[in-house]
Amino acid sequence: MDKKRLEAILHDVAEGKVGVEEATQRLKSLPFEDLGFAHIDHHRALRSGYPEAVLCQGKTSAHIAAIMEKLAQNNPNILGTRAQPEDFEAVKRVVPEAVYHAEARLIVVNRKPAPVSEKAIAVVTAGTADIPVAEEAAVTAEVLGSRVERVYDVGVAGIHRLFAHIDKIRAANAVVVVAGMEGALASVVGGLVDKPVIAVPTSVGYGANFGGISALLTMLNSCANGVGVVNIDNGYGAGYLAASINRL
């Protein structure tokens, strides 16, 4: 943070030259912290209302720990996505409050939990192999303040399983549907509910699944209304979007 810029804004507010609303807008664009290998954004929560998330995939454990340590000095809540156990161990040494959700591959620092919404989102999977991506979505949404209803392993190969939970799904304020193989479940759910459906294609499937492309194309070509699609295996993006919808 640029101390001089911050002091100038505060002086202007104190002297009545700048109003609180204008000062808040200026604070949203204050600079980052330069670590040499990373530029730390301490004002993500101020701009978006949600904590910073660190994509751990592709980073060294040492870099992840350094980034999250700096973030933890200025932010009560942080997420680390696509994290491996060794990444968590490195973070835990510098941020003792960190918790690891192994199935979701999420490192969570949640020192100031968000108020839990009355309305829920539903996270639905076609199969059990899709659960890791679904858990990334579910835990993300929970950290962001949404109540989550999980409905797992209700794919189209046994559609009666979905119908057994349809009242719970329909009661949700937004629905995240996670499916691999051909990805048909998103269209089915989209045709049964009157809330936004966030479709998440997964890379689960045999060769012609093409690492999730078959499910992605099915979801993009859905004939059901109100279905939006995030990237392959992007549980974090789906959970974030669902929580954003739920807080409107």
C-alpha cells in the first residue's frame, strides 16, 4: 500500500475536501504489494466484497506460502485453490489458522466468517467422480457466506435419483450442476428449475470425452433456458458465481 496516497486521501476526508463515498472509490484502486515474483492485491475484498483467492497450481509451495502469509497480514479471509498437501503444510507454518479441504483441494483461512445467507444454493453432481470439483464449488460458496445443499451422484443414467431430490434443488436460489462424460445433467436440471443453473463440465470420462470438451460442448449447446457454463473443472468459478447470485 502507498502510505502517502492513503494519508492524502485521509487528510482530504478529514478536511472535508473529499466525501466518504469518493474516498472509498479511491481506496479501491490503491496499489499492490510487490514481492518480486508476485504482486499482492490487498484490496480485492474491498472491490468485490469477497476475499482474495490464490491459484496454487503451477506455483512452488514456497511461493504459495509467501503470498498467503502477506495476504493474511491484511485480509482475514483467503482461499488457495488447486492446492496439494505439501502446499498446505508450507502455508500452515506461516498462517496457523489455515485449514485444508483435501477433496476440494482448497486451503481456507476464514478468520472472519461471512454471515450465512438464509437462501441456499444447490450443488449437484452426475457421478461420484465429479465430487472433487463439486466440493471446490461448495466450499468456496460456503466461505463466501452461502448455505449449500449437496446432491451428489444423481446423473441421467439413473434419472429417478435426481427426481428424489428435486424439491430441495428447486428451493435453491441458484444451482451448480457438475458433470463429466457427455454432461447432459445440466440440461435436465435446467428444464426443471426456475433459478439460474451454473454448469460445470468436468474432465471425467473415457477417451471421446476429450478431457471434458464433450461435456463442455453439450452444456454450451443446452436447449434449456437459464443455463450458464464455466470452464472445465472450474469449481471455484462456479461457487463464486453462485454465491454472488445468492447475495443479490
